[in-house]
Amino acid sequence: MSLNIASRHRCVPALLLCAGVALPLALVHAATAPPPVAHSAAPFRAGGSVTGETPNLPTVDDAAAVAGASLSADRLVREVWQSNRGIDAMRAAAAAANARIESAGALDDPMVSYAAAPNTAGGPRQGRNQNVQVSQQLPWPGTLELRTRMASAEAESAEQQVADLRWRLAANARADFAQWYYVHQAMAINTSNIALLKRLRAVANAAYASGQSPEQDVLQAEVELTRLDNQTLTLKRMQRTVQAKINALQNRDPDAAVPAPADLPAQRPLPTYAALRDAALAHYPMLRSLDARVSASRNGVDLAHKANYPKLKLMAGYNSLWDMPAKRLVIGVGFSIPFGRNHRGQVREADARLDESEAKLADARTQLLSDLDQTRETAAQATATIDLYRKKLLPLTRLNLQAAEADYSGGNGDFLKLITAEQQHLMAKLELVRARADFYTQLSSLDYQTGGALQSSSISATAQDATR
């Protein structure tokens, strides 16, 4: 019953392998790492929604033509909620379930019968003789109320399924936005590193021309540039894949316009597991849907027991075939005689359905709490990774690269060490961006698991992290 956003991005590793290139560990990790989660110090609010105007979304290739237009996660969620036809289908199903409430509490239609004696028509001293009868079947007292309660519970279950789909689509949209953000950042980092490698190649060429370094340094720079060019091709394929997924959520063509992403929102502390657990148990739509289904099943058991009682039938009629007028008006009552074998089967079936509903609810609750714990731990790990990279690893790799470049420019360094330092810095930048995207994805998953109570529109991944 839980949302596994990570599984939606497992196509990326295959995409990388099909490219036939060896990417840095950061890119491979970026493509395969499960989405992260986040803690919020903000109060929970059930049923939170995204508000604002609906944007017209431009395409990846047209982003430059529409300068200033960027796609935020909230805007994407609004677009998905407005255009996804799956929501329309679920709403129609919920409307049908609500419509059944009225009919469930209504009596069966009355029956009217009419019969005539045609041979009496035109006879002496009499008109056509006829028999008119009206009857109404009445269920055992309390049956209509049980039917109404059962239909209401089924309607509540259907409405909660609509809510579940809405929050699941929102989580998927935010996860895709995180991927969209990552691939754009990765391309920008890759472009920056290509510019750096070209500068290093110029230094190697100058050193080779002056006889201060071997030709191998120049060739090594060319190899690294070619690898980065191929990495660009792979990132463009990833960009295209994520673009198609974003459009699929909005029922649009895969190549429809999608603008460049805005930055990820600012990071806040994750709530405690206890707070998340309470919010999830109270607001997770699928749990509430299954709980309503249990209620409907219990009413179904009571209805099955009611079937063991007779059904009454009130009758009134007028029969002109009787010679004496006093005999012509007739009123009466009838009742069914329940046979135990038939109704025992109905009771056993209703009991089994109740057991099924209760087992599904217990299983969904257990799975939810397990997924919630895993999601929060993954988010906590992403938070620690972001902190480690920002405060320690990224500054170290930057200093290491600067030192390696200075040594080589001064004629004392090894070009291979310089290339290695460049690769390490590239990997650190990519892994930091990946951790930010993972954090936001897991936060989106937590928001789904808590039924929107996490306010994911205002809590997300670290803002303005240094990536240079």
C-alpha cells in the first residue's frame, strides 16, 4: 500500500549502461540512489494543498526562449492535479458510490397487479369484472439503516482512494521534479568541468610545446574531455527520460514543453519518527480507505444476519369478481420463511469478507510504519551526506584541485594527479546535488505517507548549496 518512489527511477542505471560509457561514481550513484526524506519542525496539517495560478509550461529546448520561466515543484503538482485523468476516473467512481447511499436506504418499489375477466364484458347487468392489487415489501426493521451505513462506508472508502491518488501523484511529481533538478544541475556541472578541462589542456599543450611535459599529458586531457562529452550525451538522454515522465503525469505527449527547474526549497529538520507515525496513522488515505472498508464489512455481517428474519409484505386489493360488495375489498400481509442453509452461507461469506478487510488493514498499517521508518532513515542519511559534503568533502576536493593545478602549472606536478583531482571534485559536486534531490524525493514520500500533513511545499532540500 505504500509508495516506492525509488522504483520509478530504476530505469536510469540501465540507461547509463546502454550508453556504453563508464561514468564517475557520482553519476551512477545519482541514477540509482533511492529517493530521500526530510524532517520538519513545522506543525502538521492534514489535507494540505498547493495553491496558486496554473502556469503554461515551456520545453527544455525552449527554456532560453522563455527566460525567467521556471518550473517549481508546487507548480508541477498543480498541473498534475488539474490534468491527470486518473483523478477524474477516481472522482467519478466516488460519485457513483455516494449516489448509491440514497438508493440503499429506500424501500423496494411497490408492486401493482391488474387482472380482468374479458368474458364478463358486456354481460347482463354487469360491466367487466376486474381485480386490482397493490403490495409493498418491507424488510426487517433496521435493515434499511444497515444498508445506508454500509453504502456510506463504501463511499467514504472511495473518497479516500481519490485522496490517496492525489497525494501519490503529488509525491511522484515531486520525485520527478527532483530528478529534473538533478539532471539540469549535473549538466551544468559537466559543462563547467569541460571548460576546466579545456583550460588544463591548454596548459598541457603549452608545457608540451616548451618541452616541460610529455605528450601523454595532452593526450590524457583529450581522453578526459572525450569522456565528459560522452557524459553530456548520457545526461541529455536522462533529461529526455525525465521530461517524458513529467509529461506522462500530465497526460501530455512525451516531447511536450517542460521548462527548466527552479531551485529546491530550503532544508528544515526532520520530524521525529513518533510525530510522523501519528500523522501517518491519522491521515494516510489508504489506511482510512481500508478502515472504511472494514466498517462496511461489519455492516455486511449484520445485514447477513438480518436475512435470517422474515421479510414482510403488505397487500391491498379490489376484486369485482365477488358477487357480494363486502368481499371485494381485500387487505392482507405476507412474509417470507427463511431457510437456514441459504442464509448460513450468506453469513459465512460476510464473516470471511470482514476477516479479509481487517487483515488488509492490519497489513497496510504494518507496511506503512515500516516504509515510514525506512523513508525517514534514508532522509536522515541524505541530510548527513549534505552536511558532510558541504562542510568538508567539497571544500577539500576544491583545495586539492587548486593545489594540483598550481603544482602542474609550476612545473612540479603530475598531470594524472591533476586529472584525478578534477574527477574527485566533479564527483563531490554531483553527489551533493544527488543528495539534495534524494532528500527532497524522500520528503515527498513522507508527505504522501502522512496524507499531506508534512506540508512538503515548504519543506525540502538544502537551498543554495555551494557546488563550485
